[in-house]
Amino acid sequence: MQVLDRVKSRLDRPITMIGLMGSGKSLVGRQLSAALDLTFIDSDQVVEQTAGISISEIFELAGEAKFREMERRAIRDAVDAGTVVLSVGGGAVCNA
């Protein structure tokens, strides 16, 4: 536990999990956030909660550009939240 305490004391920004769908970002991110006692944020879940519809519906109804705009906002808000564990989809790095 001392190692985790030392790691946490040195954190001053989000830990970001990046990868393709199904790669385990959310699973590992939740475990890491629990181990470090940090908030876990999944940008896809934030987008869906904000929109009130699924990501596939956002793509269908509003297009990828709208989804990427919402994704950028969700990521920006998570970064502004301070030290959290943040999960983002693989496309986020192409549109940051």
C-alpha cells in the first residue's frame, strides 16, 4: 500500500486510459481508481448521459463531428476536475 500512497501523492493530473473498444480501459480504469481512491470517469458514459442517447444514436442522428465535439467537452471537463482516472476511446487522440 505504501507504493500506491507514494504514487497518489505525486499525481497532479488525470491518469488517462486510452484504447480501442473492448481493450479493457474501463475495467482497468475502475480497478486503478479504486486502488488509488480516485474518481473514475468514462468519457463515453459522460457523452451518453449528457446527450440522453447512445453514442451510436449520436452518430446516426447528429454525425461524428457532433460526437467528437461532445467527447472533447467531456474530456476537458474531466481534466479540469483534477486528479482522476479517465477512460477515453481510441478516436479521442485523433481529435484532441
